Amino acid sequence: MTDKPVEEMSFEEAIKELESLVGRLEHGEVALDESIRLYERGAALKKRCEAKLKEAEEKVAQITMNESGQATGTKPFDA
């Protein structure tokens, strides 16, 4: 587990740490208090991953195509 704030993590960093935390919790190799702390961090990591995926989906949705299916640019993003 890193000390990097979850909100600063890339999708790849967050998913890697989340997988590691899940593995530790599944194997029961931590005490109850540590398990609770890991679960809370895991919930934050899951939320970060979901947000980054939604962000990527919105960017993809903004790509415009011409009649032959070629990308021609992007539509303005309405945040």
C-alpha cells in the first residue's frame, strides 16, 4: 500500500493497489483494525477507478466520426 493520496492516483495506480488490498483481505493476513482501514482505503480506490472510467467514457463519447467512420475531431465537452 502506498501513502499517495487516492485523489492523485491514475486509474492504473488505483486499480493495482485495489487488487493488492483485496488479496490481503481475502487471505486474512491482517488484524481486524487493519482490515477495516484497508477496506476504507479500498472503497476510496474503487470510487477513484469508477470516476476515472467515467471520465474516459465521456471523452470517448465526444469523438466525432465522418460517414466512413473516421475520427474527425471532438465535440465540445459540456461539463
